[in-house]
Amino acid sequence: MDRTTLIDDIATIAQIPSPTFAEHERLEWIARRLAQSPGSTRRDDVGNLIWWWGEGRPSVLLTAHVDTVFPASTPIAILREGGRMVGPGVGDNAAAIAVAIHVVENMLGDGDRASGAVAFTVCEEGLGNLRGARHACASMQPPVVIALEGHGLESVVADALGSIRARIAIDGPGGHAWKDRDRPSAIHALAGIAAQLLQHGDEQAPVNIGLIQGGLAVNAIAGSAELVVEKRSADASELATFVDTLQTLSCDRHLQLTVEVLGDRAGGVLPRDSMLLTTVMA
């Protein structure tokens, strides 16, 4: 493997803005990069770029998400500090994309291989809810899947944390903090619900309220407020119980409560004697 070219590719990929739901430019670069490589490429129904070789269902599917957590307007400068590359998105996930390209190119250059594919997937981060990876697995149905993460290239993760993400919104009449002081506040009600939700988290299955907003002014009764909450766990029953909790939330009858599940990521544990894990560890 050409180390210099690999590093250059990582830097180039990282400098192409690719926020979730807007990954087109980075995918176009990858497609051009693979134009002369072995195998074939295509875009699937949700926008993933699929690079495949061989006939029939892939015997193994490698995935590397192309989206980042950074808005398109984020200044991106990739610096080299000693033996490190520093900049937004270098590890998550430009390094994984470049490594997948270089390793598979080298592998295919060595001769015929069993059928396989790499899915450069969209909508992994945030509320993308693994859209690209889910579609790639459902459409190709590979028996084995390996997901590459740039910050984890030197480790093997065999346990998947599942998550439930939801938006909780409260709307009401609002008003003046003194004149209308008998009216319920959307923010006060939401604060009570937030405290209630946090009671459903623990060290192994934490609850995090990552976003909260609402209100107009310090002297106004809030007419609207909302939060986005997430619970993570490797135990599916924990997540199912949290969904049930979300559906039983309530507030003052003069307020309107809306609960919307934004994401449902399945969790799971790979058996320690699985062929995939033993092969990877070897």
C-alpha cells in the first residue's frame, strides 16, 4: 500500500463537506476515485455508493459512512502535526473511507476473490438513523457485515449499542408572566418531563437530553418548547421499555403534548465464538 497516497486521500476526503443528508459531493469524488479500480460501482435507492465484485450476493459487505457531524459551512483545514493528522472529520470518517478503498484495491489486485461489496453509506450520523447502512443490508442481505470507523481502525467492536431517539414538544397559549400567571408554561411542563425521563437512565443504559429550546422572553410564559432525548443500551428490552415510557407521558390539559420517535437503532451482541469474530481476531 502506498502510504503517501493513502494519507493524501484521507486529507482530500476530509476536506469535502459532507453533512448528513448532503453527502453528494463526497460520493462523487469516491466514484471518480474508483473509476479505474477493479469491480463496478453504482448508486442505490437511498444514495449509497456501492462498489462490488464477483457474482451474486456478496459473501461479505464492508461499510464506511461518508457523512460527518459538521455543517457544510464549517471551515475545514487538515493539519499534520508530527505523526498525526488533525482536522474536522479526519477520523470520522475520512480515514475509514480511504483505508477501505486502498485495502480492497490491493486485495482485488492480488487475483480473483469471492463476491463482496463495499457500501459507502449515507445518513449514519445524528438523525440520519443509519438509513444508508440499513438499506445496504436489507437490499444485499450479506451473511457478514463489517462496519469501518476511522477512530476505531485498530480495535474490534463486537457489541452494538442500540438507541431510541425522540422529540418531545409542548404547545400552549403562552402569555405574560404576570398578567397571565394562571396559564401553564410549556417550558415548565417540559422541564418536568425532562426530569422524569432522566430517572429512566443508569450507567449501562443512559438517557441524554441533547437539545432543548423554547420560549420568547424572561417575562413571557412559554407557548412552546421542545427537547430531543436519546436512550442507549445493548439490551433491546431496555429500549422497548423506554418507548413505552414515552407513550405514557402527559402534561396539563391546557397544553398539547407531541411525542415523535426520530430514530430506532437496534442493539446486539456478537457471540464470541462466531466465525466472523474469530476470523477478524485471527
